[in-house]
Amino acid sequence: MTIAADGSSAASLRRWRQLQEFRHAIRILLPLLLLLFILAALGLLVLEKLRAPDSTAALLPLRALATPTHLLELGGLLALALIVLLSVYLGVSRRAGRLLHSARASAAGRPEPHRTLTGNDELGRLDAAVQELVRRLARAVQRVSDGEKRLTRTLEAVGDGYWEYDPDTARYFYSPRLQRRLGYPPGSLEQRYGAWAAQIHPDDLEAARVAMRAHLQGGTPRFEHELRVRTADGDWLWVLARGQVAERDSQGRPLRLVGAYTDISPRRQAQEALRRTRIVFESANEGVLFTDPQSRVTDVNPAFLSLCGYQRDELIGRTPALLGSGHHDQAFFQALWQALTTQGQWQGELWNRRKNGEPFLSWVTIRAVTDKQGELSSYVGIYADITHAKAAEEQLERLVFFDALTGLPNRSMFRQRLAETLQGEAQPVLLFIDLDRFKLVNDTLGYAVADELLVEVTARIKAFADQAEMIARLGSDEFTVLFTDIDDVDRVAVIAQRIIDAIRRTVTVQGHEIFVDASIGISVCPDDGQDADTLIKHADIAMADAKQLGPGKYRFFIADMNRRNAEQQRLEQSLRRALENGGIEVHYQPKVRLVDGHIVGLEALVRWTDAERGVVPPGHFIPLAERTGLIVQLGERVLETALRQLARLHHLGHDDLHVAVNLAALQFQQPNLVERIDGLIHASGVPAAALELEITETTMMRDIDHAIAVMTRLRERGSHVTIDDFGTGYSSLEYLKRFPIDGLKIDQSFVRDLASDANDAAIVSAIIAMARTLQLEVVAEGVETAAQWDYLRRHGCQLAQGYYFSKPLPADELELLLQQNAPGNTPVAPDASEATQGRSQDGAQATP
């Protein structure tokens, strides 16, 4: 700070400098006057000597001058001069000294009052000027002091405390407030430069030094730098350090640097959060779009640009209507804006259109953003492209809930729709459709033909059930039709019959004319059930009952059907227990050589006597075993028991006997069938040639290549293979010559009316002739009369079995019969009446 000087002050300063020069001159003259005085005294002594009588002649001229009068005048003049100079010097020095002392005190910042110099001379006027200068200087010092106090208060106010730095001593001063802000007690923070450097984060220190050095050297108007400062608890505090040189010397070197720290941690945290938010914004997979309150786009992220195909400058300032697809109506957007207005956000699926015109589906979340005053400031939309996900979801839904072949809903979808319907007021009617003879088509003509047949059947059902709530395919050849608006049961019956008639019509697939029928079961809500599972179950039971009436029939569910179904379930449980507890028996029906009536072989037939039911006919439990899969376990039990019994008979001397065992379709499909048979043969000890395996045509035609491979492996081991129930299945001569077989078994349906039906007789004769040509052994089953026996023998049939010879016998009775039929004994056959009576008592023949 400088003090302005007026004209009088400048003149006073000039007079002050003149006074100083005068004092300096007197200081020089006083020693000279003193020297002259000394010289004058010495001169007086010399003159005194000259007056002495013994003075030399050379000094005589000077004696005339050294008179007392002269000497006194000279000494007086010198003394007076000395006194005058000394008085002047002392007067001036005292007055000037007081002025000097006052000036020095004022210069030191301690202006002191002094006694005013009187007089109107130069010193008096100088004193008056100095007094004015001191007063002004005192006011200036006070202003400086007040300014520094205001500066201190300002620095304390604008920041979190202030600091000072002395470049000469490299020491810092920290205000108490600053020290407390950093967690230190006031006065405890070291003031060394090294201590200051230790407080700065290592990553920020060098940059801070460079910034401070640049300011100290005059390169920047102020020092300002953001850095981290260590607090007392070891944390780092972000501060804005600002400072400025407050004082420099005459050479411009900085004497003092003053500054303040301001805590900027919240701002830095906000900046870091903003930076992270921006990173997320830029790298997010979802498209993000910002608009102003007028829906004009203000910002988008790269993902949104990738999603819509536009460039950023093509979107900024436009509205999202640019992406409109036309998929949504006005009501949709009204609901969207209503949600934004009332709830502040909206979520949902939104169809848009890319720049290239391609539509895409997004899951969109739109939020209204408000400022601190609650005023709308912007909208933000987040777009997740779900086009492919939606397509995959729909595809998955089709796979999960729809049949891939027919496109109809599957069992799960049908059950769900039926359950939803039952929650309303409608009383649904359910039709359960099962195709008759479809399995035969599938087994003989293959899956491709069967699939085309199912597609055609689906079309025919749709044509006559066009008013149905839903048509579904539940399984291989099972369909259901759901009606919700039919009150008249008679109308349901009409629709069922029309569906049966439509399906019955001939279907031509890949050159094959196919004839199938349909059996339909009907259940009606609420009489037949009030939940989905019960209605489906009862319609299924009614369909099974319709099948028992023959192909192409429909039945409404009645309570007795449920009872019969429950009985089937209990029968299954009993059969399982019988298999586990050894309740299954094997009976044996002899095979007789027609030319001499001797027994040459046996057929193993399964029998079951239940503790509660007594003897259960094979026709009751064998179909049940086939439906439940128990037929595999049952068939293996029969095979094991038959081989063990045959081994005993061989041991008893009946070495020429062989035993025939039927292989069920499911059993024949087992991948380890041959190995299982090998193991049982080895365990029994009988030769493989003593085992004959009977396989139906339908079983062989299910998978021809597999059948040929299995039969070939069985024959290679020595066992015999016979086609069972020949003539009732596919009966193709083309396939017959391909199969590795040893014989044919004529079905009893052709033998039963052999004597009275010319067609049956012709079929039997043809089969025997064909077998003879192919060198195959022929066995006729179900022989019950002498006429049948005679006809078969006359036409060249080698073997026969039936009640005419013997009913199926348990093992002990079989052994007695074999003893009676031993070589040398004449076999005796029962008469026809006994045979018929025995068959009626024992029940229909059936093999596993």
C-alpha cells in the first residue's frame, strides 16, 4: 500500500534533505575548525618561543609578528568560530534528532507524538511537514491493518480456513479453522514445507508444486489447484487450494503468499458419479434417450443409435415420433401419456421402426424427471430390444404349448384353457378323440405316412368343430375338442358322429389308401366334473369304453365307467404285487404232431390267481400289462420259468421237447433283449435250439430293420423264430421272405370255422401251401374238433395245439401227461364236447 503525497509534503521532504546535507557539512567543518584551533595554540607556543632571548637569528623576522596583541586576537577569533559552529551544530542536531526519531517510529509502524519545534525557520516548517506526514502514515497503517483483518475474515469465510507461506523461510501458517477442518487441534500442524508436502497426495504433489512455482515466478495471476490433503484420520480430502502473492520486495521477489482451502469433496464425488453415469450411459446395452419437456431429443447413447440406425445429429432436436411404426393406435399413446402424467413413469412393449424401415420391438421404460422445485425438466427413456427375444419366446411358447406337427395346442395348453374356462360361468363340454387302427398304420407304413394322416385328421376335425373354443392334440393319436356354448346334449352327439364320419372317409397318403376310425368319449360340466383334470379323465374313460364297443363309436361318461377305471387301477396294483411276490404262474399247452398225435413241444402261457379275485383271465391283465409297461417284466418272468421247467423235463428224459414263448412288442424293442435271453438260456442249461420265440407280424413291422437284426442274432445262437397269429396283421409276402424265420402259426380265428367257412378253409390251405414252399414249419392253434384236426392233417399241417388235445396245464399235470404220451403209448384225444367245455371253463387263450 502507498501513501499519496501533496505539494507541501514534497517541499518538506526537500527541506528535510537540505537539512540533512547541512548537518553533514557541519560534521565536516567542526573537525577542521578544531584542527585550526589546535594549530593556533601550537602557533602561540611557537611565538612564545620566538620571544625568548635565546631565539636564533633565523627566527627574528617572525618575532615582530608574535606580539601579545596579535596572539590574543587570533586565539579569540578561533574560539569564537568554534563556539558558533558548535552551537549551531548542537541546535540543529537536537531538533533534527527529534524529527528523525519520530520519522523512524512512524516508519516502524509505531507513530509517536513529539514536541513541536518552534520557530518560523526551515526546521520549524520541516517539523510541521513531518507532523502531517506522520498523521497520514498512521492513518495508512490503520487502513492496512483493517484491510488485513478484513482479508483474514474473507479468507475464513470463502474457504475452510486460510494459510500463508513465506518463501524465504519455507514455512507455512495454517489458520485454526483450517487445522480443525483437517482434524488437527489448532497449533499442532507442522509449519515446515516438508510437512506441507507430506500432507499432499503423492499423485497431486508435483502438479501442485508446478502451479505454485509458476505463480511465485509471476507466470500466473494467482495460484489455484485441486488436490487431495491428508486428514488427521488418514483419509484424503479433496480441496481447492487458491492463493496469491500478497507482498513482494523492491526487486519483485515474493515475500508472502496467502491462500485458502475449500472442501470440494461433494463436488468431486458428484463429478465422479457423473463420470460413472456417463460411462454407464455410453456403454449400456440398452438404448437411452433424453428429451426436453416438449419431447425434443436432447441426448442419446450409442446403443440407441445402434438400435434405431440413425446418426446422433439426425435425432437431436427431433421427437421420438420419427421412429413411429404405426403399430399402436391413438388409445395406446393416450394411456402412455396418462401414466406419465399421473404416475411419472410408463413401462411396456413398444413397436418402433428403424431408419431402414425395419420394425423392432422394445421393452421401454419412460420416466418424467423433475427439478428441485418439482417442475418437469426432461424425460428419459430406456429401450431394450426384445425383437429376437419375443420371437424366441413365441417360438418357445409354440414348442411348449403347441404341437409341432399339427399346430394345435398341446395337453398343457388345453388344460390351462379348460381351467380358465371353468373359472367363468360357462359349462364346458369335452370330446376326447382317439384314432382306431392308427398304431397299425404307424407300424406298417412308417412315421412319415402316419404324420400326414394326422394332419389330414386335424383338418377334418376342425371342419366339423369350427365353433369349438379349442381343439388340441394330447398325444400320438389323441385329440380333444372343447365347447363352451352348447347347452343341448343332443347337439354334442351330432357333432361327435359327424367327426367320426369325417375321419372314417378314406385318406390317400403317398399312394396308400388308409382307413381309420375314431372313438370319442364325452364329459359334460358340472355333472362329470368341475375341474380340468376330472373332466379330461372322465372323457378319456368314456373314450376307452367306446373302444370296447368297436371302432367308430362315441360314449358319454357315466359313473359306472369311473368304477371300472378304478378297478383297472386296483388290478394294476395287484399285478405289480404278484410280480414282486411270485404270484405269477406258467401253464403249458402241448404241441402235437398231427401225423401220429405225439407231443413234440410246448407253449408257455401265463396265468395269475389273485388272492381276492381268484383266477384272473389273461384277456383282463395282459392288455393292462401292455398299457402300463409291466409286460416286459411279465414276459421275462415267463421266459425264465419256462426254460427252468424245460430243463427239468429234459432231465426226466423228454429230451426232444422244445418250448415256445411269446415276445411282446415292448419286450422285443428292448436293446438288450438278445443278451438277456442268452443269460437265461445259459442259467437253465438247456440248448438254445430247444427255445422257440413267437413274434407277431405287427411287432416285426414296427421297425423292420431292427426286427431282422434281432431275429438274425437269435437264429445264429440256435433258437427258432416263429411268426405268431399269422394272417391277422400285415401278411406281406415281400416282407415274409426277408424275415429270418423258421415257421408260421395260423391264428385260431381262421381255424375256428375251418369246417364250415370256405373262406377260412381256403386261407388255411394257402398258408400251409406257402409255408411248405418256403420250407417253413406250420403250427395251427385253437384246434378244438376232430374235423379241424382231420382237415389240417390232410392238407399237410405239421403241428397243432388246442383244447382238442389238452388245455394249458400246470407243470405237475404236464409231467403226468407226458408220461402217458411217451413213445409206445397210444395218445388219446378228448372228444369235441369235452374240449369245448374245457375251453369255456378256462377262458380264451392269451399269451404274454
